Amino acid sequence: MKALLPSVLFTAIAATFAVQAATPPDTLVIAQSIDDTSSFDPAQGFELTTVQAFNNIYQRLVQSDPNNPIDLKPTLAASWETGKDNRSLTFTLSPKATFASGNPLTADDVIFSLSRVVKLNLEPSFILTQLGWTDKNVDTFLTKIDDQHVKISWTADVSPSFVLSLLSAPVSSIVDSKLVKANATADDLGHQWLSNHSAGSGPYQIRNYIPHEVVILSANPTSPEGAPKLKTILIKNVPDPAARRLLIEQGDADMARNLGSDQMAALAGKKGVKPLAIPYASLYFMQFNAKASPALGNPAFWEAARYLFDYNHIAHDLMKDQFQVHQAFLPEGYLGALNDTPYTYDPAKAKAILAKAGLTNVSFTLSTANQPPYLDIAQALQASFAQGGVTVKLDPGLSSQISTKVKSHNYDAYMSSWGPDYFDPNTNASAFAFNPEDGSKTLAWRANWSIPALNKLTLAAIAEPDQAKRVADYHQLQLEVQKNSPFVIGLQAKSLIAVRDNIKGYVQGINPDMVFYSKVTK
């Protein structure tokens, strides 16, 4: 099978489907949309398809345990020590780690991998530039002690535990510097080649990528984590979720990803199929532009809005348990997350709050993407707010158009979702509870919400080395945002997938990148 060209392999598998409606025993066939893909270079890839691939083709110095993601495990690092000034980490590399090419892992690979992210300055580079690194100074912060030891330093006022979280993000994947440099063009640091090739130490490597058609991964038997169970992962581009449901139901795919509530309902009870709703770190919320009108900037209106969001109806009835009720800005499963839900749908209480504040005949326009589930949720909110005497006009549009309106402060209210960029509570705190004067367009900035006290606490939380104190900081931040802010956080999403019932060993964690195929058998 390995000798076949990718296109021939794909044709052969398709022929197998037609003859027996079953997938090959050594291949996991996945149906999902891959149209979001920009690049398989970890210095650029920031979409669902690419980040889901990175844990399977690359490794980092440290990575989260998907069953307990707060727990960081040494991966390509065997161990590490914190500098006395809390501004450096010295890593001892795993002595037997090699890349798929056969090249051994060295300190040079770590330095090249992290510095190229900053020098290329592509979308996910901000995760590392938080450390005070720039394309001009990054090389001074990455020091080779010898082939098996590397020192990483920073100037930003952040704790070593926060830095470890950043180093566990997909953008911090370690690439084979010798292989990448051999395939570099001019001064692109191998970026063009890595867009559709891989140079990692993970259990799989890219065999072929045909945009808008297929991604094929082949086993890397020499991976430091051990050889994967299956020889091939084939990810077929199937943009229509209804078509993905049909493929999994008929046995033409082993897994269907990113299904909707309707597809999950249709698969319930189907022989040979297991629908799975996996907790996912994506929050759905409303935000108000505090300067759009006196009413929308009034804390009493924000409080009333919390009682006009019909949490249970949307999560359980409208979306058929595609969501769970969640009312704090850190998703369940994150360090310091608050999982209490103090607000319930209560139009009478909302009316009383509005009347006491002298707010009458309140109306606003709610902007949202014109795609499910956003528009479905917005329509439900229109109805539930009406029961509290608040008129909501809907403004649906293309996601890019609505986002432009919000970032220019040209909106009343916005219904959207927010997902994490890396596995650390700061990824959401810096969005919901941080509005700095440097012009960063955080969610708080987009809401025109001035919060100097919360800014100070957000910065203190990432500098705090004591985990218990850090958790206390995030509890305080979440309570402030939950009780008195222009945000009404209502729902946490679930990742809806389906697998054939002969699939065993699949692991998926709370973050988008926590997708693991290496232990899958069939």
C-alpha cells in the first residue's frame, strides 16, 4: 500500500467503498470539511483542520494530557528547570528522540523552530511574542547549552508556568531543522515547503495533501511516542454535514467530524454507529456596545439581559444538547474555571430590574453570522427578550462583514462564539477582561468597556507563579465579568462527531488541537 501514489491510493479506497461499503483495515477514513486549510506549517496553520493534524504529525517540548489537560507532560523534553529569576527555563531533551526523517532531535531544532515562528510573523506568532520576543531579538533568548540542553528566556512579566503553557501550543511544534532548511526557498525558512509537507516527530507524517480534496497521513514507526496502530489516516473533504452523516451511516467512513444537531439526531440508534458529543472549549455569548446608547451602557440593562437569555431552552431543546449551559468566560476543563450557573431565564425579574432603573421601551439590533447555529440562537434570543419587553431586531450577515462592524464599533449588540488560542486561562481572560490602552482589539475593547482594575488583575494573573493564587485571580475575574459586564455568556459547545462502532482508542480533548489518532484500532 505504501508504494501507491496518493491519488492511486485514494482511487483504490474509493473503489473499495463501491464494492463492499467498508474501509480498509489498516486505514482510518475520516469525513470532514478541510476547506478551511491555509497551511500545514505550524508557524501559520491556525484553522480547525490544521490544528487537529498537528498533534499527529508534530510534538512539542511539553504537551497537555488530553484526559487531564491542566497537567503538562514532558514530551520532546525529558525534564526542565526554572531559572532563579523566574525568567528562564532550561530543558533537557529526550536523548533518543528522532524525527520521521531519522535525524536526531537536538537543541538546534528547538531554537530554529521557535525563532522561525517569530521571524515569519504569521497569525499564531502572537502566542510567542507575548514573551517580549521580536524578529530582531528572539535569537538572544534561545540559547544552546549543548546538543541536549537548551535555555529559553524572556523579559515579559509572566510566570514560568504560563510560558510552559505557551510552549505546549501547536505553534510551538518542533520541526526537523535539517530537513526544513534543505527545502527552504530564499529566506522563507522552509515555509512554502512546509505548507503541504511535514517535518515532525509525531506518529504520522503527511504523505499527500490535495487542497479541497484529501489529506493523507502515513505512519511514522520511529516516533518517540511509539508506532501508531494504523498505517494510514485519510481525511476526505466532505463539505456538506448531511453527506458526512450518510458516509458514516453506510460504513463508507470510519469517522464523521463537525456534525450538526440534526445529523446527530438522525444517527441516534443507527446500527454500527456511535454518535459522540465531546465537551469543547468554545463559548457562545452576547456582547453589548456600551457606547451605542445610554441603555446598552447601563449595568442594570446588562443584569436584566442575563435573565432574558433562555439558557436551557437553547442548549437542550433548540440545539438538542449540542451545547451545555455555561456562564463564565473560562470553559469547563480549564484551570480556574467557574462552573456555577447563577442566572436562569426569568422575564419577570428582568422587567423589574429595568423598571427600577427607569429603562423603558428598550430596543437594539443584534448582529450575528447568517449561519447555524448563530442565527438560530439569535432568533431564540429575539423571542426571549421580547418576553421581557425588550425589542430585538436581527442583523444577520457574512461572518467577515459582521466582524468588521464589531471591530469598528458600528453595532449595538453581537452574538458570537469564542474559542481558545492556547491552553491557558489567559487566552480568554485577555479577551473578556482586558482592554489595554495600546489599541489591542480585545472583546472588552470591542464592547467599549473601560476596566483599568481588571486590566491590572489580568496582568497580575499571568505573572503569578503560585497556582492556587493564580486560580483565585481567575475566579475573581470571572465573577466580575459574570456579574457586571456587557457580556452575557450562556453556552459551551460540544464537538459533535460519529464513529463506526468498531473504532477503538480514539482520544479527543477539550481544545481544538487535542485530537489523537495514534492509538486508534479497528
